[in-house]
Amino acid sequence: MTASRPVLANNSALLCGSPELRALFPAVAETTYLSICDKMILADPIRQGVDRFLDHLTHASTNRVGHEEKVTSSRRLFAEMVGATPDEIAVTRNVSDGLNSVATAFPFAEGDNVLLALGAEHPNNIYPWLHQQRRGIELRNVRGVAGRIDVDAMIAAMDSRTRLVSVASVSFAPGERTDITALGTECRKRGIFLLVDGVQSAGILHHDFSNEPIDGFATSTSKGLLGLYGYGFLYVKRNWLDRLMPVHMSRTGADAENDDASAMGTYDYRPRPDAGRFELGSYNLAGAYAAEASLTMLLELGTRAIEAHVLELADELRDGLNRLGLPVFAPRLPSHVITLGEVDAGGHGYSADPRMTRCHEVLTEAGVVSTLRRGQLRMGLHCYNNRSDIDTVLEVLQDARRIAGH
Ligand SMILES: Cc1ncc(COP(=O)(O)O)c(C=O)c1O
């Protein structure tokens, strides 16, 4: 698991929030970037990784096998980051791809049920399950107060026909972290598959699947993993793999004697024994080059250090916003996503609460990138943020209140 990693030139002592790290992200010089929950910003070494791929294409200087080393390497780096082994990691396109791979492969029988908090999940963790109702499964909507995922209610909703629970590690709004340990421990006792939509936490909060009771975890590299859109990972715990029969199949996912993805193997194939059984056809190679570079950087920083850094800044930001008398959402578990206002007082990109609209406007005018989601003003932190970003937000919002005559 600790095979040698590619090294980022001249960045051997990267520290969260340091000027050296911030200098790698052009967007950090141009904006106060607080929107990792929406999308990544590209660091120079990651862009250089993609440029190397494009150079190879331009000059016909590497073949497919050479490019696919980046797929192998990114898979290994992601496995190392989350305390898994590479054979438990499938390379996917995005979260939806990973969740659907499990949903469609899962051996449901008619009358089995799946638990989900419809009021708290991203649509891409809802439609896969609505679609599985065709197979005769019951979708149980577990309601939580104010759009929250209520782990106690989830546990109370489990019965002998519950086969799978699907939850976000951190919801896209209000940005609350789910108590995966409590939920997963109960799932383990009952043999229920715990599937996690991990895109809001991957690369930012520390994960260790050798300890966390998680059976499946889907993410893309388009947020905290700091890579490109269209590339992602699906973790499936080894003891589940041979019970999950992929619905789609290509040479990539088939265990058919030779390893060449273009050569026909034997007709008497089986799905690969590892998570690669979910991989389909050619890879997003640009995404693989980017992921190799971004995961190298994140591993150098260390996800424990990143988590400690963002949680400290998040506390400071919440305290400051509370001092300004703004309606700060109070998460039950520490989270790097800070939201203001009522959940569902609006929707995607707008709020019915004029205070949220105004806060968003003044922040935008001051070059602070935040988002409006589910009617809330949302800010998310990552390794490149520092105290000056927090001060900027508080100064801008304090001035806005002064101007508004508070
Ligand atoms: C919690 C969550 N799940 C899923 C997604 C996106 O899913 P996909 O990678 O399939 O586009 C997002 C993106 O905003 C998200 O916040």
C-alpha cells in the first residue's frame, strides 16, 4: 500500500493554508474561494498533469497502456488515502456512476427495502433509488428535522427486509456530517450494506475504511479531490464484491485470461474478482492524470491535517458570524461546510430570505465565492483556505450590516 508515490517538484513541505500551498492555486490569488462544495479549483501541478496528457496526445508519444498507468496509480493513491486496498477501488465517472453500479448490481429480492432521507440527499443519490423501485424494492423515506439526516430515525426504520442504507457523508446543504460510525455499526450488526455518497468529504475530511463501518463509498474528483469532472472512485468492501453482479460488462470489467483491454479474452469469462468489475470501456485519461497529481498533493498534506485545519477555520467563521448576529446553522458534528439561514428557504442558486440574497451579493462583489443552495448561503473550506479568508468574509458581512443600518 505504500508503494512509492510520484513527487511534486519543489513542494516537499506543503502545509495547509501556507503561502507556498496557496501560491499553487491561481484562483486563490484572484478570489476568496469558499465554494469547494460546488467545485474544485485547479492547482498548477494538477493542470500540468493534464498538460502532460495533452502533450502525449499531440505528439503521439505514449500508447494506451502507458496512459493507463495513471489510472492504476490514481487508484492506488486513492486507496492509500482512504485506508482501502486497490482491489477494492473501481475507477468511475462520477458519484452517480458509483451509486448506480451498486444499486443495479445489488441482489435485491422483491419486498426488500432501502433507507434514504429524501429531504436531505443530493438528487444524484435519490434518482438511482427511485429507479430501483422497478425491481419491486420498497424505498423508505426517513424524515429528519430541517432537511437533516436523522441517524436514530434511520436505525428505527430498519427491519428484517432492510438491505441497504444510502447516505451522504456530508450533505450538500446544510453541509452536515452524518454520524457514519453510529449508522454503520448498526448496519454491520444487521448485515445491511451502508453506501455513502462521499463527494462532499473526500479529500477534505479524514476517512479510514479499515475502521469506518462503510461498505461502499462513491465520489468524483470534481470537488475536494481537486481533480477534473468525469473521473471518480467507487470503494466496495472486499467481502461484498462477489455478491454484486455488474449489470454492464465490457472487456475492462471481465476476468478473461489476458490483461489487454483490446484483445478478446475467453468467451467463458467472469466479472473481475476486484472492484474493477464495475469499470466500463476506455477511461477518462485526462481525469486520471489530474487525479494522480491531486491525490499526490493531498497525501503530502495528509487528510488528518486537512481535516484539523478546515474544522478550526470553520469554528472561527461560525463564531464570527454568530457575533454578527447572523443565523448560522449549527451542525451536530463538526463540518467544514458553513451555512446561514433556514434550510429549504429557497432552492438551487436562490433564497427567499432577502438577508441571504444580500449576503451573497456583497460577498460576490468583494470577490468571495460562495453558493446559495436550498435557500441557504453556503461556504466550504479546504486546504488552501487560511485565516485571512475568514477575516475577509467577516469584514465584508460586518460592513454590509453597517450599510444596512444594523
Ligand atoms: C452530495 C452530492 N452528491 C452528488 C453530487 C454530484 O453527483 P455526480 O458526481 O454524479 O454529478 C454532488 C454535487 O454537487 C453532491 O453535492
